Amino acid sequence: MFMVRGIIIVSLLFLISCNSNKNEEDMKELWSKAQTRQSIIDRSGTKFNSATDMELAMRDAETRLQTGGGLFGKKGLSFGDVLNQDNNNSNSTTISMSVNPFLWKGALETIDFMPLSSADQIGGTIITDWYSTTDNANERCKLNIFISGKKLNTENLKVTSFCQEFKDQIWVNKKIDRENNIKIENAILNKAKKLRLQSS
């Protein structure tokens, strides 16, 4: 009788140890799969496309998973938020801008037909996504807009554009005419001046 009990106990211990090793291996495999960059991005619900900008998508994903919100809070990013038009909420926090507010708003209103990739109101950086017109789908452009300083002048605004043409099944970079960047800068400056006049 004692021998039978001993055999049963040894068998149970063996089964438990095998099972726990299997569970441990399963957990390790699940954990490694859960920690891949794409899994983190998929799990987070980020709105940024990892194929377009992996680093931006990853940064937003990590922020969402740690805080419950993204780089731009739980609501995400909209033009209303960026332009500060949502003033109905009295509990909203005001952030002091380190750049000229008219240049900032003028830039966003000038390029409002283009999709935004990111906008940093404190740093004064606006980056658009690729944009194509319906008339010319084989050409696309994107803009990087940098606003520095609190004065409304040309020195505090820089626009860099990038354009590509679809040739032989791939997107090929086109040479950019600096005059086109200056035209966009002038359009933003004119818009900013109008906004300042309207506010006074």
C-alpha cells in the first residue's frame, strides 16, 4: 500500500513538473511575440502607419500603452485641436507657445488640404503626409514646416518640400525648386498677417 502511494506521488510530481515547464515555455513564447515592435503597434491602436514612419508609430504606441492616450492624448489629433478652436471645454489645459501663434495657425490653414503626419505646437514643427491631386496621381509631395521664435517675420519660418514621381513602378525623387518653397512661405506669412489683423 505504501509503495503504491509512493508511485502515485512520484508520478504526480513528474506530471506537474512537465506541465509547469511546458507552461513556462508557452509563456516565454507568448511574451516574445507580444514584445515585437509590430505587435506593440497593433495592440496600441495608434493612428500612425508603421510602414510610413516606424519610429513615430512606435513612440505613439508606447505612449498609448503606458498612459492610455497617444502623443496627442486619448482623442488623437484633429485640426480643431491643433488650431485651438475647441474652447468650449473650460477644464482644458493651456499650453504656452514658444512660437508665433499667427504663423502657427497661418501655416495650418494654408496647408489644410494636405493630410498631417505630425504637428508639434511647442516645437513649431508641422510635417505633412504625402499628397497627390486627382489630376496628377503620379506625382506626390509632402512638406516640413519649421516655425521658430515669437515674432511674425520671414526669419522665423522655413518650408522644405519633397516631391516624387511614379516611374517604372517606383516613386522617384524630383528636384525641388527653392522658389516653390519661398512661395509657400509667402502664402503662410500673408495668411498669418491677415489673422493678426482680424484679431486686433
